[in-house]
Amino acid sequence: INRFATSQYMLNMDDLAESRQVDPEKYSKGLLLRTLSIAPVNDDIVTLGASAADSILTNDGKEAIDMVIVATESSVDQSKAAATCIHNLLGIQPFARSIEMKEACYSATAALDYARLHVEKHPESKVLVIASDIARYGAHTSGEPTQGAGSIAMLISQDPQILLLNDNFVAQNTRHLWTSGVLIIQQRLMSMVFYSTKQYLDMLKTTWAEFQKTL
């Protein structure tokens, strides 16, 4: 079961294009965007995540959930997991593990895999996985048209209704994975962004070459 949530405020990309004096098709065709979701000051990843999860949970479901995982790059607290806040807002039974995971573009996938392994070991369990982020970039920057806010909540159980996760990943062939300490996106209190296309392409070519050796 899953559910999306986003902000109630939207910015039309044509209006942004007119304001920035650029061709609207740069956004509509180049980025495939029509609107941006703009989060007000009283919205954060906790409220977005709780909103996404609320409608898919029943009282029985809240009793069965024994793990809550929030995947995000927009942490509201550097020590307390946002999952504990969402756990409390939703009224999930107290004997549940609540954790937060962070890794650009991957933490939600890692959270799903972790949840799957947990449910395989404990078939009676349910795991609530939430991906929630708010991206804010400076006005007139290259990142400005890519910002937005949104969340998705997924309830992982032994008998899925929407998606079945399998084991196609071959653990022994890990040479198509690569970790590098190169700074490609930097976020501070006021988000600063730096993209390096060359780094993405170099990592793609390197991992593809290593993966071909396993075929």
C-alpha cells in the first residue's frame, strides 16, 4: 500500500520561466515539469510524511507496525530521527523501532530492502517506509527550477497488494557499485547546490565497465 503527499501550494513553471526570462520549454520539455510544489514555513518532512501515511493506516495496522523508517536528505534534527516524530503523530504502537536513513537518491531504496529483510524474518510484522524531502535552492540559480516538496509512504507486509520485491540483485557481483567522496551536491542551512555532470558520467562508465566483467 502506498500514498503520496505534497504541499498545497504550487508554482506554475510557465510563470517562473516568464519571471526568469527563459523559454518555457526549457522547463516543460527539458525538465518535464509543469509545476513546483512549494512548502510553507509550517510544513516539513515530518508533516509531509505523516500526511502521506495517515490515510493508508488502520488501527489494526498501527498495532502491527514494529518499524518506521524515514528516508530523507532534509533532516529536521541532526540527532533525533524524523521517524520518531512521525511515529508519535500517527499513534503507532510504542514497541516499534524508528530510524532515519540518508543517502542521495538511494536511501528510500535501501529502506525498502531493509524493510523486506525484516518482514521475511518476521512475517507478522509490518514496516512503514516513508521518503520525504523538501528541496530549496536559491533564486536565479541553476537548481531553482528543480526544487520542490513531497513524500511517499509505503507499508511493507508479507502479502503485498501493489508490488512484490524479489532478489534479482546478485550479492557476489558487487563490482557495479561504487562509493566516491566527491562533492556533487552540498546542502547547508540555506541550501547551496553544485552539480558535476562529469562525475556522474565517470562513475557510470567505470561501474558499467566493471559490471560487464561479470557477464
